[in-house]
Amino acid sequence: MILQVAILAIPLRKTFDYLPLPTTKLETLKPGIRLRIPFGRQQRIGILLAVHPHSAFPLEKLKPIIEIMEQQPLLPDAIHQLLLQSARYYHHPIGEVYEAALPVLLRQGREATPKQEKSYQVTTAGLSIDLDALKRAPLQQQLLQQLQQQPLNSKTLKAITPNWRAPIQKLIERGVVECIESPVRYTTPVEPETPHPLNQEQQQAVAAIQQQLEQIDRTSTKPSPILLEGVTGSGKTEVYLQAMQQVITQGGQVLILVPEISLTPQTVQRFSARFGVPIALLHSGRNATERLNDWLAACSGVAKIIIGTRSAIFTPLQRPGMIIVDEEHDNSFKQQEGFRYSARDLAVLRSQRECIPVILGSATPSFESLQNCSRKRYTKLLLNERAGGAEPPQISLIDVRSRKMEQLLSSPLLEKVTQHLQQQGQVLLFLNRRGYAPTLLCKACGWSITCPRCEIHYTYHQGRGRLVCHHCGGERPYPKQCPECGGETMKSIGAGTERIEEALHQQFPNHSVTRIDRDTTRKKGAMEEKLEQIHAGDHQLLLGTQMLAKGHHFPNVTLVAILDADGGLFGSDFRATEQMGQLITQVAGRAGRAARRGEMVLQTHNPDHPLLLTLLREGYPAFARQALSERKLAQLPPYSYLTLIRAEATQPQQARQFLSEVRELALQYAIPQLEILGPVPSPMEKRAGRYRSQLLLQSAQRTPLHQLLTPLAPAMESLKSGRKVRWSIDVDPMEML
């Protein structure tokens, strides 16, 4: 027997052959189990892919495995096949693909057993003891009285008294209390909330999803992916909740993907309150032990609802019933480093493999999803009405070309803000730029300070007194004098959220301002705390980056202002206008979500831009149609398919030389109906001290791309010039930088 193994964390596009142990029985060798194996002088963790009768290598050169780590595969066959297909489609090393699917502790060799939780219970002697015997030890008496009612864990004991450990230890020594260990229990609400009434469009959407569920039960046919396109505030979440009811009632599990960690607390609250079932959370904000426990709860079927970010798409479910991708348009669903997969696209693929519905929800669907609806590959469900009869916000433009600005705040905008504050409304101001100022200049000679590793300007962060590069993370202190002329006066050019916050305090000293960006929400729980304060009305002025644009519900916000609406109009990436339209629409959706109609103001230097006017006058669907027609003329996705091969090196010519050799290799395969463009320097040529170039492959069909990449990827590994560069293959790239 020959064991074909994928080794975790090995960036090689091949598998390795090993011998079984002499005592190994064939029935224990199930694809998907972990193996501990020798690799060079180290031990590694690998995944068994298959058992073969022969190897292409001499048997005497093969090493035996060290250990079989479990009896049953951690990954069921559906996930196993999904990962194999993903490795083929994205042309990525199989070991790194499997690594992405496993919690970090399992990658390190930890046993796949849930964490045991310590709790305390009374012994037989403790049940019969007279509590008066402990009257001189009141804490012991109090705790024993509680424990006689039911066992308690450390969290509950701490709530009774912070100083519980010493008295509990005394009770254990007396023989009246004992410590026991059991799996972590998932608490659930006692009384689930009642479903909200639906409007006609919501009823039709829920009925269509339920009809698909019933059809699957009857015929086992693969369902069509559903695009739930609903204007902001239309009640998409309520549709999710009521569509899920049938799955949960029948004992199935639902996987919900969200783009941002910040969205999980409110999502958990809604879903937990409705169903009263165990919920597992899978995102990078949780520690390794928490993620492993929740992953195992999903695998075992204990958790009925699994909410997570991108990598949660690989979570095994015992009884998969439905997948929901909320804010499906969001770029966060595409991994931008390493294994560059799209969680949204894999959700569609997984739903087909497991024969369960997948719902892609968004107020601003991606152009790819809209095109899939046009081609009848997806089923579109529309929600055009705001829930509860709320009116869409009134939108207006402020032409700032000749206006005096107070740190990006025009006088008409300040008047609007004052008006809404006087009417007891909250105001949300949006600027997608962190820090105090994006550029620092010497007032004497005009010298500007740049990051030597990226050759772009540092961003000044006043709160930390540091200059920070937002591309490589490099930092340096604020300069006391100009290194060019010795001048001691530096000038901040431009404005970030810190500077706007300062200006708002100056303009509205009697109103509370809160800033939400990555700098103010780094600590665990900081985002949740700020959202609670906003809902409690503690702050009247809300200032934030795109973190605030994604799915948050602020019922008291009546005015939303985009301080700089021009960012996406002239971007170097062809997706820039699409992302601009999505962002403006999503930000507008934060206004007027309750009884009072909201208002939105955009400050722009381009008030006559045709796409911007279409978006504001006719809405996102018309904007998407117009932008898609431009894409079609240019034969850009979704009317063609792209693969971007990137390379970076410490010397300027190394990456370009490598990609030139890759181009020559590609031309030798002579694949028809395929264009090879480049190599060219990346739009941001230098980053983190490395020079970057790229080669673009484009075709009207997917097939020619994969016909080329299948032999090209392993051939690239053999190029000598590749040893001096880092390179990657990005299939269906979401950004061209």
C-alpha cells in the first residue's frame, strides 16, 4: 500500500508518497484523516488523500508514516472533494489548501476533542451536611448552598463572588464538593422571539426559498443559487430568518458567511434570539481554543447555526441544510494572500455538492452575480420596499469645487448637520481614510516624507504621534525638523478620520463624537462597545470608514454624509466604479431606517459624472446596467475571465525577468482564444521593500485559462529565476494592484 499525502503548510504543487506502518490495517486508512509524517529532519502533519497499490518512486526511498492521528476523517467526503476541486481551480499547492480548512490547533497536531470545562458539584456528604456547621465561613456556606441546588462552572461562581476559589478549595478539602470536567455547554435563550410580520415581497421570497427546500427533499435535484437583491433596510435578514426556520426545525444546520468580524455580534444576537439554538462563531477575533471548540461543535451537529467570515466556508457540518452569504458583493470574501479563493464562489460550489440552497444577499450585488442572473444560472428574488414602510433617503450633491472647506466639511454640509442635530437625529459622516493627514510637508522647502520601503507618503497619526505606512505597516516618529533644510515647521496636507474628528469637536462642542475605524476598534470588544453606545444615544456624531458601511442598523441616524465621493471615479482598477457605487449605496442605507425619512449628502468635485448621476437619480440597478454595458464594450469581467500572475523581488529587474520567462513558457503551449498581457510593473510598483510586476491572462472562456495554467503552474516552479522571487497565481482577481 502507498499512501498519497498532502503535507500542510508546504508551498509545493505536489503530493508525497509514504508507506504505512507494518501494523496498519487498510480499513483505518480513510481519506481525510491526519497523519504525522517525517519530512526531511522534521515531523509534519499531513492529510491522507488516497491509498494506491504502487508508487512512481522506488519503495526503498519511501519513508513510513509516524502515526495515524484519528480513526475517522476530520473532513467529510464533501469537504474533501471541495478542497481538491479548489486546489485544481485556483492552481494552488494542495497542502496549503487543506491548511486553510483546518483550525490552527488541528494543523499543529492537537487532538480533535472539545475543550473540557471545569465545574463543581456537591458530593453525597455535601448533600447531607448541615449548613449551620459553616456559619463561621460565610462564603463557604453561601457557595455550598448554591451548589446543593445545581452544579456550577467557574463563570457562574465568579458572578456569585469574585473570591470564590479559596472557599471552593476548602469545601473540596472537606469532601463536600468535587471538581468535574465536561464538554463546554452552549447556552441558548429560554424564550425565542416571535417572527416579525412580512410584507408581500418578503413573503414571496420566503415562499420561493421554502419551495426550493421542498423540491430538494422530493427530487434531490441540485438547487439554483438564489440572489436576494434587496434595497438597504428592506428586511433581508428577516427573510433569512424565516427561510431558515424549516431547516432548523428539521434538525439541519445553517452556515452564514459575513464579510466583517464587526458584523458577527449583531448577527449572533438576531439569530440567537429568534431560534434559541446553539450558535458557533468562526472568525479571527476569537482565540485558537474557542475556534476549535466551535468548529468541533459544527462538525458534531451540536451547533445548529454557524456564523463566520471567509474561511468558515470549509467548516464541516453533520447535517448541512442551507448556506447564506450576506453582503455577497463584498471584496472581503476573496482571500488576497496565499490561497486566493473566493468564499462566495465556493459557497455556490459547496451548495451544489451537498445539494442544499445557497442564498446570496445584497443591496448592491456584484456584477458577476447580476450577470449570472441574466444568464439564468441564478434565481433572482427582489425586495424593492423598505421594511416597515420606511422611505428611501433624500439624496443631494454638494459641488465643492469652489467652496471654502473646513477640513473636508463644506458650509452647506455643516448647516445640514446642525439642522439634524437640532431635530435630535444622529449624523453619520463617512471618510475611507484613517489617520490625521495622508501627507506631511516641510513649510520651508516643501520636502515630503515617504516610506523608503514603499516610496509613498507616510500617513500622520496624531493620536500616536507617529508616521505610519498603510501599505507595509512601517512606522517612524514625527520629525522634529526637516532632514533636507533643517526647518522645524511641518504642515499636514489632506484629512483623515482623526482630523475630521478634531474638526467636529471644534464645530459642535456640545455634541458627542465617536470615531469608528481600525485604530479605535483594535481591542477585543471595542467595536461592540461603540455600537452599544451608538444605539443607546450616547453619541450624536458618528464618524467612520467603510467598517460602518457594512450592514449595521442605526435607527436614529437621519443624515449620512460622504465627505469625498470621488475616490472611485478615476481609480486604476477597473472595478473601482463598481465598488464606488456599492459603497455609496451601502452608506446611504444607514440613513432613515426608522419612522423618520433620512437624508444623504455627497461632497464631490465631479457633480456631472454620468455614472454618479445615474446612481443618485435612478438607483443601483440602473447604475449597474450602465457600468456593465461599459464592461461589455471593453470585454472585462464578467464578460471575460482573468488570471493575474504576480511576482515580487528585492531587485527591480528580477520579478520582470521571471515573468518574461513565464510569458515565453505560456506562448509555447499555444492555447487558442487566450491573451497574454505584460509583464508590466504593478500599479503600486514597490511595496515593503520589494519590486512588483504582473502578467495578465485573459480569455472569453474559463477553459483556455485552465488549459494553460494546468501545465504552466508546475513548470513555473522549475524556473531558476523563480528562486529569487515570490510569485502567486490569482484566478478571478478582485483587485489589480
